[in-house]
Amino acid sequence: MLILPILVSVVASSPAPWHLALTGAALSGYLASAAFQGWSRSRRVSVFRRPLLVYTAAFAAISLPLPGLLAG
């Protein structure tokens, strides 16, 4: 489910460097979302704090340069 849209975009167009960045953003966003769901439902929120911060930071670091990659 997560990788299928990326594979379709690579097949439909020629492979480009931004595909790799988009894959990383999708994966880290998915992991951040899963950590947030666990954090919001758990009574032990300290267990999910570190994964939530790490995955959210990775998502932000990978996603912020994407508009520049897509424009250029």
C-alpha cells in the first residue's frame, strides 16, 4: 500500500532523484503517524515519545527540500 504509488510514478515517468526523497518522506511520515497513534492511545506515553520525535524530525528533514527538488 505504501510503496505502490511510488512504483507507479517511477514506471509512469522516468526515474528521478526526487522519487527517492518522496519515498523517504512517505516512509517516515507513515512511521511518525503510527508512533503518534500509539502515543495518543497509550497510558505509557514516554515509551512512544522518542520514536515520535525521531520519525517526525526525519519526515520534516526529508520533506522540506521536496518542493525545491520538484521545481528544479
